[in-house]
Amino acid sequence: MKIISIKKSAEFQKISKKSDKFYSKTVLLLSSPSPQNYLFNPEQSKNAKDFCRVGYTVAKTVSKSAVVRNLAKRRLREIFRAIAPKFVKKNHDYVVIARREIVDADFAKISADLQFCLKRIHNPNNNSSQPKIVKNDR
């Protein structure tokens, strides 16, 4: 499966408005189906291959240091790349937002949290005392 980066602010905002949200201690995950214009290429009359789009956000509230924020973003990218084939739905958009606790967390903890969020965001019927899912119907 191909992973496409989301880079435009407008796309981040669209996803945040009409997405399912799930959080853990170190990350917040937003997910929504990809827009139709990514699913079909009218010039070549072809359907898109298996893909997902993902964007990463690490705010200054996580750390004032750009070095620390970039480290968190690199870790998130690598973890998502490693676990995407197993847990990601094709033709979906994801935004991974780092929380303040990501600074002190190790790689294994961040990976476990992101896997947990991906499992639960696509299967919200599991009852647990873990973090909650929030659905937006806009």
C-alpha cells in the first residue's frame, strides 16, 4: 500500500471537521475516507491503486524546541510506515497529532499507542476503560 503525505493546511482542516477521532496517551488520531477526486483519475480513466494519505502534526505546545518536535515527527513517520500494512484501511485519510507526553515516551510506547488507536478507530464496538472515540457527523 502506498502512503501519500498530506501537506496542505486546507486538507488538514477538512479532515479534522469530518473525521472520527481517537486518542491515547501520546497521540491523537483523526481518520476519514479519502475524497472522491483521489479515487479516480479522469485523464487516464483509471481507478487509484491501494493508498492511504497521512499527515503529521506536532505543535509548539509539545515542545518549544524545533529539534524535539522534528524528532517526534520522524518517529511518528517511521512507526506509521512500519504498521500501515497491518492496521490501515485503504483509501482513508489519517492525521496523527502528537500530544505532550510524546517527548518522554520511548519508541515502543509510541508504536503501541498508535497501533491501539488504529485498531480502535476502525472497530469502535470494543468496550474498554481505555480512551474514548469521538464521532463527528458533519
